[in-house]
Amino acid sequence: MAETTNVLQAVSELRELVLELKQTPQKEILTPEEVMELFQISRSTFDTWRDRGIIKVYSLRRRLYCKYSELIQALDQNPAQ
């Protein structure tokens, strides 16, 4: 029961963060480090989201990048991830 409460609280906090981020102008192209800082997630969470196809990650010259607008859209579509 406590675990369910923690998950629901985490989902609620993520929804609040997404709403806040929608209202705050951001640069469009982000590095994984910027994504992790922005969404307050670990590298393993970032990798899990990428591996599951929740977020789209682009590679350019062996560096990874994400589009801010696609991140917001993905999190709107997958709020419990």
C-alpha cells in the first residue's frame, strides 16, 4: 500500500513539473545531462525512457541530444513512466 502511495505521489509530482516546464521557455536541443537536470531524474531513468521508446534521442557525432518539445509531448502521453 505504501509503495502505491509513493508511486502516485511521484506521478503527481511529475505532472506538476511538466505543467511548470510547459510555461517556462527552454532551449529546444538538450543534452542528456540537461534532460536529467531538468526532469530531476537519474541517468538510469533517462536510459530506461530511451530504451522503452518513451523519449526520442538523436545521435550526432557520437553525442546524444533530445528535443525539448518532444520530451514534453512524450511525458504528456506517458505520465506514469
